[in-house]
Amino acid sequence: GKVETNLFVVTGASKGIGSAIAQRIVCNSRVLDFSCIIILFARDLSGLNQTKEQIEKSWDKYQRNKSKVKLVVECYSQDLNKIEGLSEQLLIILQKFNSTTFEKVYLINNAGVEHFTNVSNLHSAPVSQIQSIINVNATSAFLLTSVFVDYFSSQHKKLPIRIANITSGLATNPILGSSIYSAAKAARLSFFKALLLEAQHSSLDLKLFTFLPGVIRTEMADRFKSIMSADAWDHFEREAIPASSSTGVFIRVLISDVYPTDVSSVGVNSQGSIVAVIHSTVEISAEVTTDFMAEHKLEANGLKIVENEEDRKVLE
């Protein structure tokens, strides 16, 4: 039969969680059944090229029917602080593929930049610096999401459009010094809650969820050390999980197409299990739908996600 083609756009894909997400896309047994176009955004082009290389390696390793399905990975160096012209930039890229019929399109808003300072020092930082934290963590995601939804829904009313927001625990639980970073992440969370409402009131096939990756060792996390107490850092080191395990859960939920409907987030614990579907704080919500629980083999008592057997085989 005809081979489906899916599009994935990942922001902040040059390192850390964004790179791990982009690499995990092709390590999911369901993804290997269709052709993939993966578009990677970040400032650092050499980091993007490394991510691309890893994706192509995994695809070669796990893909069993290369004659039928194709992989295209494209890298775009884009400073998400430069929001003038950002919408047009994405539009030009999407239009390159307007002869491709997509089965589903995914936008993964992951890009972020950290910033730590006490509120009393904030006024002495250049305004442009404060603005850039807000642009990269919030405004750019607003614009890219808007263009993505508008472009694909005007192409084809019934095309499944899937949006994911990668968040941080600091969006709802700030720590010392995280004022502006937490504020920008909280703005993003609110934006996606509002989009979820729009999705529920529109005729589009639009679904979205927010993902809280849990405590992950990345370069960004290592920079937290300077502002954390020794106890807090010890706790962090004990709880930290590999990016591949958290992003594996994320990709499984993304591809399954069964998202939590009346809640905003999926969160992961130190064993790489989903522990909570989150409203505004990290606690288990009673509003998880039975569909979501069944699809992800969740148990009501602890909401553990079980690694899908096929994916485990793929990854061996």
C-alpha cells in the first residue's frame, strides 16, 4: 500500500533534551512504518548536524524496509531571539514541502535558554537580555505554533496537527533566582492551555500536550549547581535520569496519539515512568482518561508507563 509521510519540527534540537527528542523519533517502532521529514531548528548549526548524524545512524540501524520508507532531515540555524521574520522563515520552510501529502504533522516546542538572577538585580541587566530570555522561552514558541497551525489547517481542514510543549518544573515551582526564566516558562504553559481550549472548540484535528521531562542531566542542568544548596544538588543527582529514557516516554505518548485530554502535562519520575498527569502542580490527577491509561498501560495507583515491547526490541 501507499506509504504515509509524517513531518516533525523540533526546536532547540542542537543539544540536551531537544537533540535527544529528535534522535528518539526514529527509535519508535511505529515511526519506522512511515516516511519521515524531520526539521531541526537551533542557533548552533554544528550541534544540529551532529543531531542529524545520530538520527540517520539510528534510522539505518532500526529501519527494516528502507526500500519503501524514506528519511529526510534538514537543519536550520535560527536564533529564536530574533522574532522579527521568524514566522516568515518557518512558512518558507513548510512551503518547500507543499507537494508532499502528510498523514500527520508534529511541532515540538522545546527551545529554551536559562537565566538566573535575583529580582533586585534584574533592572541592572540590559533590557535586551531580559527580552531575549522571554523571546526564546515564550514568544518564539507562540509565533511558531501560530504559523504551524494556521498553515496546515488552511491546507487541509482534516489534517491531524499535533503540538507538544516541553516545559520545566520551574514553570510552576520557581527556585531562588529563577524569576524571569520561570515567568517565561509559565507564560508558555498558559499559552498552551489556551490553545487546548481553542482546539476543543474548533473543527480542526488539533491535539496537544505539555511534557515535563523530569530531572535530567544536561549542560543546562549542570549550570543550576551554582545556585542550588548542597542538599538540593545531592537530591538532584540522586533523582536524575538519562535524557534518552525520558524522551523515550515522550515520543511514545506523542506517536500514540492518545493524549491526556483535560489536563495539560505528562510528567516523568526518576525511573523514567510517568508518575503524574499534571494540572498546575505535580500531583496525580483524577482526570486522566481511561483511553490514556489503557494506551500507555498505566496503573491507577501509580500511573507507571510500561516500555512498549516492540520499542524495547527496536532499541536493543
